[in-house]
Amino acid sequence: MAKRRLTLFIDSLASGGAQTQILRLASGLLPEWQVRVAWYNDTARFSQVPEGVEAVLLPRASRHDPQFARYLRRLVSARSTDLVHAWLPAPSLYATLAALVPRSAPVITAVRCSPSLFANDVTQGRLTLATSFLARATTSNSQDSIAWLNARGVPARKMHYIGNALAPQIADRVPSSQEARASLLAQLGLDPREPPIVSLGRFDAYKNQDGLVRALARVRDRGTIVPPLLLAGSQDDHARVSNVRRLADEMRLRVHIVPAVTDVSTLLEASRFSVLASRSEGTPNVVLEALGLGTLVVATRVGQVPELVQPGTGLLCAPDDDEALADALDRALNFSAAEAQQTGARARDDMLRRFSSDAIVGQYATLYDATLGNRG
């Protein structure tokens, strides 16, 4: 029997949670499926396609490139694939429109954000709604997004919640040595004797790095000793990066800003704790991975974060509230070493039980099988 052919379609292979998950899924489906990963924006490739997975870069001269439309048509043709799973709004729009012509493979779309983002980005909300109507099914790593789409008429039978998978290299990881942690911190310009607070994620409005800096200043003004803050992530928004630097200088805080770090696991293990100050999220990988490593986590109650951070496995606070974030940060900084270690151990055990790669990949495979079994 021939292998079923799956095309996973995304905008780019830049750093990001969606890219991490789509490549992890592609690898996990082998060898039962014949998998290819396709993308069209190659200006900032950060991730590599796993061995055994076909890589397809679609050339695109501009958003209105007529040749790109022909590439899309061939990508979704039933001749070349049995099923397409498009992730994020723009790829979902391209795939669902290209599949409107006869002899196209069925298309599933993926929503990767909380609906609170749609209030600030109306266009993205409209695209997400339109493509969910056009698609055969839609996956989401946020129950809030599913409820938002259901409330706007997308049938519940088309919506499927599937969380993010914990990377096998984290689930099976042997903790890094003190030497490796000290070496990494030194490379990043930090004193290994003073573990930093770490916040990972690209610089944009909803990641709220500025709010994190303001909250840390409040903690310092209460008399709590504040270690260095390390902000690591994509810096495409140069104006926002400059604003955060200026704010840190005004607040007289030690803030180190670096590009995305390759060895995230060692960095999280070397940190005092990890912070997610976001105003909006789906299921953030950085929280999933920090909990899976046994790192203490402080995060805002957005998207699926409360589903990840269970009572006793981390600290949660209200989003977009500097005072609430300061309270959570202050509490984390006053944890004893034993309290932090015990909290991290509970978090790791919980992640291994609920978000193993096999469990999450199995949920996708079940959906794909059901979709192919109901082509009519």
C-alpha cells in the first residue's frame, strides 16, 4: 500500500513556535507518512527540515507574483499530495484559495494564536475566519480560538484542539553541566555567578518586553535584589528593540538583548527562572519547554498558558498588568532554591505525562486519517 502524502505549508522557516511544531510534527509522522514541508519566504531561515522530509521552497517575487499562484496550484494538486495542512493566516489563505479548483487535495488550516490578537489585528481575524470556513478542518492550540471561531459560525465538528508537543530532546534530556551553563552565559556577556531572568521571544507588541522591564523596575523599587534580565529573540522590529533598550536605561536595570539563542535548553537550565509577559498567545513553546526542563516559570494568563501551568508548577498573573506581573516576579525571586527545584520537578513530571511527542503526533495522524476517509 502506498504511503499517504502530506504537505505541511507555512510562510517561512524563521524562528518561532509554529515553525518548531511543524518540523517536529513532520519528523514524528515518519515513516508511516510521506511528508514534505513547503514555504515561500526564505529571508530568515532559522530551522532545518528534518532528514527524510522533503523540503519545497516556493519562489515568490512579490505578493502579486502570478507565477507564485501556479506554484500554489501545483502544491495543492491531488497529483502531488493527498492532504495539505497550512499553518498561520497567510499560508492558510493561499492554500484554501488554490484548492478551490477541481482535483485539489483537501486542506486543513492551523490557528496558532489567541483571539485577543484579533482585536488588535482585524485583518488577521478576518483571514482566520474566512479560511476556517473554506478549509476541510481547522486545528488550533488554543481552546479560546476554537470558541471564537465557533461563535462566528464555524461548525464545531470542523474544529480540533491539539496542543504543542514537547520535543523528544527535552523529554529525554540529560541536564546540562554547570560548566556548560557557565560557558553559555559567558558567551552571552553575562556573569555565570549570577543566573539571569530569561525571557525568550521575538520583539513585538504582544510579547510585551516593555511591560516586563517596567514590572522588574517595580520589584527593584520594593527592595528586592533583581538579577540581570536576558531578552533573546528575533529583532526584526528594530524600533521596538530600541525602545526597550531606552526604557531599560531609564529604569536603571541590567537588561541584555541578544538574537535568538540556538541552545535554548541550556539557557533555560542556566536561568533563575523564565518569564512570559505576553498580552496574547496560543500555546507558547517557550513555556512548554521551560516546564519540561524543570525550570521555574512566571507567565501571564493568556491563551493555553493556564492549561500548561498547573497549580504548583509555576506562577501566573493577569496579562497587560505591570503591578500583577511585578507581584509574580517578586514572589519568584523570593523562592528558596529548594522551592524552585521542587516546583520545577512537578512541572517536568506533568509535561512528560500530558504533552509527549508521541501523544500529540498521534492526534494529528488521527485527524489526517479521518479527513482522508471523508473526502466527499
